[in-house]
Amino acid sequence: MQSLKWKRMAVALVAVTPVVLALQVVGPHAAAEGCENQDWCDVETGPNGGSVSVHLSGTGVSTGSGSTASVPPDCWFQDGVALEPALAQRRILAIFEYLLPILQLPLHSVADYEAALEAHPNRPNSDYDDWKWYWLKCKPGFDITSDEALSVSEATNWYGLQVARLDKLLQTGQPTEGGVSVETLLQVAQDAFTIPEPEIQQSPAATDENGATLVNLDTWFWSEEAQASYTITATAGPVSVTLTAENTGYKLVSPAGGANCTYEQFTTKWSEELNSNPDAGCTIAFSEPSTGDGHEVSVSSTWDVTWTATGINGTNTLDPITPSSTITVPVVEQWGDVTDVH
């Protein structure tokens, strides 16, 4: 997996108490023991973080185009506070913001909190547990100016920056969908990306000894299923990542010979008309007969992989993919006896 070297301010909302709401600079923390994917470790989404559904499409989806995957969000709303305590907290924050303007936070106004309390249908009964103010949280490395935070929350202006509003009023039954980053979608796309190894045909056909190929005879290999490229797109909300793999050739290796072939050669089917032009296809002239079931021929393909993403300029490169498989080819040596000389 090729990691993305992006610099972020690493500012995250980390604590909500009945008295104070704080922004704090945080650093990376150790992954949980036994965590399978370090990028998603230690994400405490709680009952409101849930998971994000990622839609997968393209010719390189192993389970078929239109499948989905679920991942923890990178930013989400959590830790709802009932209306009356939330209003008390907001009023205290307003005092601090008045005394120290540098403490201004991207929150709804006190008037908005009061209006929410006034509008609650159970106000006469003083039962406000089903309406709460929730707080935006992000994994370490994501700040309130990030696309992930903005995709989850309402945007607002904060010291001249477009940032995510940190508080959100939610009612019972309303979803609190999280947001995911390009990095997360890139990981999902790579995990799901599958380039199938095509079925390989050969001539002469290796079905039995009578169909075996001969020593020093050009044996033709090709595939009618091979494609020149495969793609996969992972999408979650407004963010998507697309991987594209382009074939750059095939390599055939055996104990008695091998070949390097282009995509065009490997997808050229043998025909009698091409017998006089073996370079048009992918061929091996085996140098010696095989024992047992035949020579094992390793067939590997190389694919250059690039990716594009929402909000990322240009095309980016990943490490090549080199899937391989093995076929068995019986090779016999044919002798002829000279019985007469003229």
C-alpha cells in the first residue's frame, strides 16, 4: 500500500464536558493490539458514529460491480448532550468568547440553542432526551477545515477559514452519517481491486501426449479473456477514488525456455496463417522434453496502477501489480528413423 504524504494541522475536537468545549492538538497514538488495519484502529465511534457504506464499481471489483463495503468514519458526530445542559454550556462558552475573542469557536449561537429548547414538543414536560446537541469528532490527523469534517457538518466561516461547524442538533431516529477521507477510500479500493488471471490457451493443445507440444517447436500461448485495463471506483458521499490498472506485458518462465510478450502478442490467437510468423504471438520453443505431467510454465502479468480522487489534482501512481499463475505443458521429443538413402 502506498501511503499518502499529506500534511494536515492535526487539530481535532477531543472533549466535551458540562462546562467547557476544547480544541486540542493531538498526535498519533498506538494501534489497538490485534488491529488488522492500523489506519482504522482506535476509532471509538460509539452509538452515533456508526459506519460508512462505500459503493464499489468497475471491472476490477472482485465481488462484481455494485458491491459495497463498510468502514468506520474518519469524522462523525458523537456524545449528544440534552438541550438544557447544552444551553447552559453554550452560555458559559459565550462568556469566555466575549472576554477572550481568541476562544471563538465555530458553534451555533446561544439564540439557536434557546430556540431549539423552545421548539421542543415536550417542553411542558421538561423531557428533552430525544433531542440533543452532538459534537463533531475526527480521528487524529483530521482538522475542522478538512474535506472529511466539512462533508459531515454544516460549513461556517471561522477566522476567515471555511470550517465545519462543531455542533449539530439531532433528533431521535435521525442518522448521524460520518465522513471518510481519500486515504480511507484509497485503502478500500486497493483491498477490493482484483485483476483476474485469464484462462490460457495453447497450440499444440496440452490435453494428452498426442496433443503435447514438441521440443524446439514454437508453442503458441494466448488468452481470449485478457483485458488491457481494469478499473475500480470507491465512493462514499461526495468523495470518490478511482484506480486504473494498465497492462504492460506478460512474462512466461519454464525450466526449458521462456518469453516476454506484449499485451498484443498475448491476445493474438494462433491460426494456420500465422505459422510462418511466430513473432506475432507469444511463443516458447522448449529446449528439452518434460518429465512427469509436463513443464511448469509460470505466467505473470504486470500492471501499472494510477489513481485519481475527488479534490486531488492530477493522476497519482501506486506500485505495479504482478498477478501470476502456473500451467503445466507436456513436451515430447520426436525421433525419425532413416531407412533409405537415395
